[in-house]
Amino acid sequence: MYELEFHGAARTVTGSCHILRINGKTILLDCGLFQGRRSEAWERNTSFPFIPEQIDAVVLSHAHIDHSGNIPNLVKQGFHGPVICTHATRDLANIMLMDSAFIQQKDVEFVNKIRSRKGETPVEPLYDPEDVIKALSLFQTIGYHRPARVVDGVEATFYDAGHILGSALVALELTDGVSKQRLCFTGDLGRSNRPILRNPEFTGDVDVLITESTYGGRLHGDEDTALDAIEDVVKRTVARNGKIIVPAFSVGRTQELVYDMRRLVEAGRMPDVPIYVDSPLSVSATQIFRMHPECFDADMRELILSRKDPFGFERLRYIMSVSESKALNNVRGPIIIISASGMAEGGRVLHHLRNNIENERNTIMITGYCAEHTLGRKLVEKEPVVSIFGEKHELKAEVAVLNMLSAHADRNELLVYHGQYDRERLAQVFIVHGDYDQQEKLGEAMTNELGISRIAIPEAGEKFEL
């Protein structure tokens, strides 16, 4: 007998966090930051619905902030067990969590200046760099396909999820002294035949499945469509002498965009326009990509073995300093600025949006999923007025949405992957990490097309005994 309890990413996309209780032990599957309305996000991220010091271990699927970003706060509030993940996830978490703390401090400083002018009470960051250092000291890493004990009766094996560098599908062997079961937690499931990373690996059959559903009812275009779309956006923006602002996750999306633009440049399909990656985290993450060829697909390994840099070319420049970032505001003529964060909820991209959103010559290019109530979602939905750093701005720039660049499996890709499982053995499926309508659509498709009827879409706080 064991129990699953769902919290973050229950009928929503961000803040992945689920509890497994077995043999008197409590394990967290991910511990991510919730992203959405600022007041709601602050409340949900600050207050855990459990006692952190009673958690025995964290099993981390990958380094994206909506899966890992609240671990320092967990440690700050009393957790002291191991955080188990892949080698690449640990390396990425090192820079991403520290960057998260730094961004929180800088954003709070900026917001507090505005609040001070309005006579409002200052706010505090969720955690600081010292909390991150304490959290990182608890990380324990294992390679893919190497079983590792988590607690008594729980053994974890990681399989490549093909989502970002180091991402893992987590297979858990559960033993309660009477019976055994096998559980798979997908984390974020990647896509086949995408550049840079390997295809998602099959975990083998399981009794219980916890699956993401970000694009559970949607379809992506293919890679050629993505390159065509980037080319089209760049050409029409350059034709009106505008700037292209690209909110992009520092890990995964930025590297894919750079690689795609490199291929377009080499093919003579890109106008002669400078490209800037304005994110210190993206620069550091790109270095970590170079350190982990074990995660690359055959094409990327061949490129590296030929001593070519897949993440660098003549027209591309990486920006590190604040002064260089600010100087981009004074650049005349067309430029492309790729900057974090992907949902436009923090980081330097907010300053670029603030300075360019009210110019109709410019384009904001959205290249990935944006959760409800985030600035990125408001841009996708083309709200006429949006708030940036607490100030209202009219949306006059073009918004181009390129969902075909997503690193998440779409509806059909999820069905193909889950169709590999033995339906007779698969006793229960839980659908998480998706807007509710996407979860429902995936559940219906799994029932109608795969013949799986034992499906639940948990609410936040809901418990299941298995």
C-alpha cells in the first residue's frame, strides 16, 4: 500500500510537485515554482501544503524552474534529505537556481523602487543565494539506466526524456514488504526527431503512470515548418525596420533557437541582422551543454566531433554585462534579442519588452508554452494593455506565436509514447501538468484510442491510495 498526493501542476501547468508516501517515508517528485498571477504565485510558492522537514527525499525530473525552482525554499524551511537527479540536471540546477535567486533580488529591488514612490510596503525575495548553496549541497546524481535507492522500498531509474539536457522519465520500483509495483513519472516528455537531444526513451511497462499533458489536445508542426516560420517572422520584421524580442527559456529553447538560426544563416535564408543572446544564464547553460555530449543525438555528436560549434557563429553575440544589455536599447535598425525568461515572468526580457512593446514595427516572438496569467500568456492572447514591473503598457508590437518549436510532446506524440505500455498491466493513469481542458482532451484520447479507462485528473491536494 502506498499513497500519492498531488499539489503543484494539478489541473495547471507550472509548479510541479507531487508526494509519494510509502513505508513511513515521504518523497517529493519535483519541487517547482508556480508561475501565474503574482499574488497567487507568491502565496503558493511561499507556503508549502506539507511540512518540509518531514520530506525524506526529492526526486527531480529536470532542471526547469517550474520543476526545480522551489527546492531552495524547501531547504530554507527545514528539508535536509537528498535531491536525486541526473548529472546534467545537477549542473544546470547549479546555475539556474542561483540565477533564480539573483533575478528575484533584482526584480524585488526594481519593484520596490516603484512601490516606494507609491508609498507601498516593500517586498522580499522568496530565497537568496545562501539558500541555493545549502540546497545544492544536498544534490546526489546518477546516470541514466543506473538504479539507485531513494529510501527503503523505493528504487529510482532515470530514462532520457528528450525534453532538455539531463531531463528524465523517472521509473520507481516500489516495495512495501508485501507486494511490488512500478511507477513512471514523466516529468516533461520531449519530442522525437528534434535537434540536439536524443529521442525520449521507453521506460518499460509500469503499473501506474503520472503523465504531463501540456499539449494534451494540441498538435505541433514539424521541424521544417519551424524553420520556415522563424525565417518568415525575421524577414517581415526586418522589412519594417523593427526589432525582434524573443522570450526564451535559458535552457533548451535558447540553444535550439541558436542552432536553428545558425542553420538558416548557413543556408542563406536569414537577412543580415545581428543576433544577441542577452542572458547570462543562457551563456552559462550553453557551456554546460558542451559538457554533456552523452545527451546529444547522432547529428549533434557528429557536428561536435568535426570541431564545429553548434551554438556559435559570426553573426551571434552573447551578452553578459548589464551595461551591454542596456546598450541594446540604443541599437538602430533591425536586431534579434533572445532573452529569458520564456514565460516573460522575470529577467532581462522584461526590460526589452518594456522598451519595445509599444512600437508597431517590432515583433515579440513567442516560441514555447506560456502558463495562464503569465505575461507571456497575455501577449499570446494579445491583450491590448499589459503590466510590466507594475506599470501599464499598450501592446502595439506584432506578436508571433511559434508553437511548433515546443520541447513538449504534443497530443499525438503523447499517445504514441503511452501506446507502448501494456494496457493490461497499467492499472492507473494520473494526468498532471496541463491546463484542465488539455488534460481532459488527453484523457479522452487515451481512453478512445488506447483503450485506457483508468484515468484520473487530480485536483490540488487530492490523495490516492494504491
